[in-house]
Amino acid sequence: MGCQKQGFIWISGLLFLNILLLSRADDHYYDFFLQESQFTKLCSTKNILTVNGSFPGPEIRVSRGDTVFVNVHNQGNSAVSINWEGVDDSVDGSNDLIQPGRNFTYEIELDDEIGTLWWHATSAWASATVHGAFVVLPAANEEYPFPTPDSDKTIILGEWFRQELTEANQTIAPGQADAYTINGHVGETNGCSNDTAFEYQVDYQGLYLVRVINAVNETMVFGIASHSLTIVGQSGAYSRRSFTNSLTLAPHQVVDVLLCANQNLGHYNITARPSSATTRSVTGILRYTTTPGA
């Protein structure tokens, strides 16, 4: 299975793959609908600004060298613009606000970007709930410079505020979050029936590419109990491999890691916490679905 592929040899001097992609590049079209949606967390219900009614927002998944068109329809109450983190070239319109009732199409031409990028609203109040992953896969004629994972998973670290965030609340200071989230889940430790924990199911000896995005305005520490992580990419580029038991991610940082599911049958805590506090954290679950040797 996949974990046995961990003993790979990197090509000498490999920092980045540069392969001609233009002949296989594709165009992709997405529609983003900015809208007010009700969510219940921490025992209370409030309206938040979402994209297509989800928190976090929808994932864009394309290949290296592709062109992406994202038509953003603002059905909310405030003007919003979208920032495309990790895209090398500037994106026309990223600094222009989309007024309520209007729409705008972003054209994003990918070149050397590879791995995990992300998008978010430019204003602080809106970016707390308006954000999502932007995954750039290898093109049809290229391979990963590391063992091919059995599958991949995106994990977005976020924050949750009890108060409703509006255009007037432009500044969100670090430490103001009432809870932290993993893919929108605040965990089950708050005593609220609607609060759930994020679960990630893996097979024994599987090899997984985990894309970790820190959408929090604080430095966050991320880890999976009893598992080590192999860093293979950061912020839209491959990197030399390095090994760690936890990740320390600066605000808006993205790290791609390989996870080898080589522990005993059971479940293990996935944790994320701000680096400034050891007692405030969010917990998810990594759960094995098969027994060792099965």
C-alpha cells in the first residue's frame, strides 16, 4: 500500500517541476453566489455571509496551466471583493468591490502554480466566513515529485465569532474569536447539541496528501496525534521534503503534507490551536476504517 512508498529519492536539485503544459491546458467555469445563510454554533444561531451557502466555501480544483473563470454574484447586503492567495500574476478586478445585486467574473490564468492555493474575501469581516481552497493538480503529462498519494484531503483552519460580522466590523483583532474550526466544525467540547467534530477516515497503510490552509488571523499549531507529517509543498509550490510532528502556520499560510496512516486501529485527535494559547483549541478525529494487515 501507499506508506511503503515513503522511501522515495528526490531528483538531485529538484525544487520545482517545469514541464510544458500549454498544449493540454483547459478552461474551467465556476459560479459563486454570495448570500446570507443561517448557521448554528456555540448554542446560538446567526447569519453569516457565505459562498453558495457553505462554510467554508466551495473548492476550486483544476490542473496546472489551466485558466479559471469565477463569476461572483453578490446577493448579500454589502460590497465584497475576492483575493486569490498564491496566484503569481495579478488578477484583474481583485481590488474592485462587487456591489450588492451585481456580479463580476474573475479570470485566473495559472502558470507555474502547483499544490494548494486559496481564495477569500478581501475585507476582514467577510473573510472570516467567505473563503475556500484552490487546488492545482499536476497536469496530464506530469507526476508528483513524491510518491503518488492514494487520495488527498483539504483541511481549512477557521475561526468562529458569536456576534454577527457586518461591514461596520472591518477590523478583527487576533484573539477575538470565540472558537476555532476545522472545515467549519467547532468540535464537541462546548456542550451544544449542534456542534460537531470534523472526521477524516483513512485506511491502514494508506498514503494521503493533506492540504492545510490557515484562514485564521493568528499563527496556528496543527497536528495529528501519534502521526508524523512530511512537508512537500507550501503556498502553491513544491518544496524539499522535511519531517515534523506538527505544523506552525502563519496567518494565511498553506502547507501540503504527506500523511502515512501506519498506526494501530482506532481514532486519533486532530488538533489546531493558536500558538499564543495552549488551552484554546479545536479537535477533530482521524479514524481508521480497516484493521492492520487486512
